[in-house]
Amino acid sequence: MKAEDLVRAAKCARDHARAAHSGFKVGAAVETRKGKLYSGCNVENSTYGLTVCAERVAIWKALSEGESDFRRLVVVADTEDLTPPCGACRQIIWEYCGDIEVVLANLKGGRARYRMRELLPFPFDSRFLGKE
Ligand code: THU
């Protein structure tokens, strides 16, 4: 799958963002190693704290369909400086997707690529719990 296919899916999901409180719409799409795609948008809540980011919605959808092997994740927002995943999402992406490629995109064609290792260089994970 091309990165632009994922960007397109993330943009479509972004159109469904429930961002009535912030007005900040985000779309995400995660690709499995077998080439399946799951997208998500941010879903806000009037209590604010219950808001879930687009990245996590996409990952929850994939996990709940039985997926566990991921290749790439795309985040799309309408910002000049490309919007990166928040700290909480970085932790979740690391936990469930590992050192995948993360592509940031905006609506004007801006793109940047990172590895999760770059976005979360010193992660806490299950190794510290003695589970590996
Ligand atoms: N948001 C995301 O969905 N993903 C990000 O990477 C950054 C922030 C959402 C959460 C909230 O609905 C809105 O953007 C403003 O923070």
C-alpha cells in the first residue's frame, strides 16, 4: 500500500471527527503488515477528559478486529506545522505497534516520516515489568 492511500483514508476519517469542543479535527490510519487498513478520528466529550485521539481510535479498531502486526501509522490534521501524536498516544502506539513508521500529514501536501523510536526514545514498556 502507498503512504498516500493511508493519508487518504485518514483524511476521510478526519471528516467524521467529533471535535465540537476544540474544533481541532484529526484523522489517523494504521496499516497492518498484511496490508489491511483501519482509520479513526478524534472523538471528544463534554467532560473533555474522556476525549479519545484519532490514533487511539484507529488502533482500538484494529486490535478489536484481532490485528496485532502493524507496519505504519498516518496522522492528518489541518496545521502548518505537522501535528504529531500526543504523549499518551505515543505510549499506546509503542505498546501495540512497536517501532513502526509514523507519517505526519497536513491538508496542503506537507509530509514527514518518523520511526516510533524517534518519537518515544526512552519508552516505559512491559520489559520493566519483567514480562519478556
Ligand atoms: N488530537 C488527536 O486526535 N490526535 C493528536 O495527535 C493530537 C490531538 C485531538 C484530541 C482533541 O480532540 C483535539 O485533537 C485537540 O487536542
